[in-house]
Amino acid sequence: MKIVVTNEYVTVAGKTVLHNEYPWRTATNRHTNTDGSSWGWIDQAPGHVCWSDNESFNSTAASAMVRAHNQWLEDQQPLSIKIIKAKREYETAKAELDSVRGKYEAASKRLSAAEDVLNSLHATQEPA
């Protein structure tokens, strides 16, 4: 599938849509076409951008268009903004890891203590 991305628009499967400042996402209508195929639209894209699985601009093409636009949008951000986002993601991941690590260490201590008690009880048990 040919994807063309410029600073003004993205074209996929013959459908051209102008970029805007919003991230896009594909949506699927809960009702199908009369032939049973799915159809939907691209949220936040300018105008009414619809796709249909019985046409060349189908769900796969719409998803490719969304990915291309969202990547283009990400690429427009200045390096300083990308660094801020990366730092925030790093801090969030580090906090999550620290939390999990603390739980792991506490569980390891409990397991070791339980194992010591079990071994002690087995050692004092009289042979049958």
C-alpha cells in the first residue's frame, strides 16, 4: 500500500487528507454496510473522513493513514518537548519499577522466612 506524507497532507489508497494539529484515531461503526462489511471514520481528521471495508480506502488503509499522520505530528515537535516527554516517561517507568522491586523484596523476605520455619519444623519432626 502506497503511503505519501508531505508537510501538508497524507495520502493512502488514493485518499488524501490534510494534516491538522490533533492526533487521529480510527473508529468503527457498530452497524455494518448492507453487504455485511465494516465501515467507520477517522476521529479528529478534518472534514468527514470515512472508510469502508468494501472499498479501497478500507480499515487497513485508514489505520495506515492514522499512523502516518500521528508520526508526522510527533515529528513536528521540537526536541525540547520530546525531551520533556521522554523524561516524564522515564520517571513514570522508574517509579513503577521501584514499586514492583519493593514488593518483590518484601515477598522474597516473607518467602525466605516461611521456608526457614518450614525447614525448622521438618527438622524437629520425629521420624515415623
